[in-house]
Amino acid sequence: MRQHHFKIDAIVILPDNIHALWILPETDADFSTGWRLIKSYFSRQCHSQYQGKISTSRQHKGEKAIWQRRFWEHQVRDGRQGRAYGDRTI
């Protein structure tokens, strides 16, 4: 099994979205797996608190009601850019 090494430097979880700054190894830009791990961990920890009405489509796919399906990433290349992005976003 492949290990996924990334560090969450900052995270904000809001009712309708989530923002996070991660530190990824230089050889890894696998955002999809990182988001899957974060969302599944959060969903397992807070499952009963954040249950909402789940559509038939989501039920068939085994999805929960708390996360949207898509995400948008912005890759930060250096510490200065990361601080500026964090100050503005998180």
C-alpha cells in the first residue's frame, strides 16, 4: 500500500466549503488523494453531527451529504507565496 505523506499547515472548515494549506513532497502533486483522505477522516469523525438530506444519486454512490464532489487547487511554489495565499484565504 502506498503511503501518502503530506502535512496540513493550516485548515479552515466552514459549513459550505473547506480551505487548507498543505506541504507536499516535491515529487507528489496528488491533490485528489489528499482531499479524499482529509474528507473521509472528517466524515468519519463528525458523521452524526453533519448528516443532511442525501440525494438518491449520492446514496447510490455511497456519498455523504457534507462535501461537494469537486475541488479547486492552487499550487504554491515558495514560502512567501504560501504566506500571502494563507493570509488572504485562511
